[in-house]
Amino acid sequence: MLRKTSYILAVIFIQLVINNSVSAKTLNAGIVIDKELPYALYGTWRVESERIETNNPYLFKADSIDIWNFSKQNGYVTLSNPQNNASSTIHVNEVKNNIATFSRQKNEDKYIEKEVCHIKLDDDTFYGTDTLVFESYNAGQLILVNSVEYKIIGKKIKGSKLNNLFAK
């Protein structure tokens, strides 16, 4: 009986180890990574974007101001913009001290949309770049690539500032 109980406990332990390993995020051709954004990055930010480089200046704005909200729920990090109701789960690629790289990708039949952000967090401000690439397909063949890189600066929005922003 003791031998059977030990065997059952070993099987349960192995199953728990396997289940916990599988629940980690798998990115980039099967490499399992589990990175955390700096805690100070979570919350709401006013983000100014200035176009640095593009192959299609007619498609991408020269500059813009957006609201970004970083949140985490059930192990997933979400970046949303309450101004346009956009929301996407992001993959945290790398974090070193207060420098983070995160990305997202949306695959559709006729296009793939990719975005990669590199930012450095400095107290209530972050600086960095945001690169977007749109690949258009027809019958499975790549027919067009449009890309843009923005310089971004984010300023943390706190308490009453957020209420004032949406009261107008």
C-alpha cells in the first residue's frame, strides 16, 4: 500500500510540474520566458509619439498623443487605449532593470500587424521607440509592407489628472 501511495504522489507531482511549465508563456519558436514589467509601469500614461522613420508617410501620422494603460490579469499583460477602445495582450520579451521590450502581433487572413516597443522607465516618465509593421497578403503571398518607427515619451497620469482628462 505504501508503495502504491508513493507512486500516486510521484505521478501527481510530475503532473503539477508539467502543468506549471506549460502555463508559462511560449514565445519566439518555443522559447519559454516569463518576464515581469517593472511594477511602476502599470497604470495609465499620456504618450506622445513623433514619427522618426517610415516607408509610407501618407499612412502613418507624423505625431500623436495617446493614452496607454498597462494592466495585468490572470498572468497576462494588457495594453489598452481608452480613447479608441483598442486593447491587446502584449508579450514581455525582455526586462533589464528599468528597460523593457514588449511586443504584440495580430494575424489575419490578409494582413499581419506587428508592434515592438523598447522603453526605459525613469520614475514617472518613460522614453523609447515604438515600431509598427503591417504586412499585406494576397492568396498567401506577401504583396506589401508598410512600417513606421516612432520616438515615444510617456508621462504617468495620477488620480485627479485622469478624472480631469476624461471630464472634458
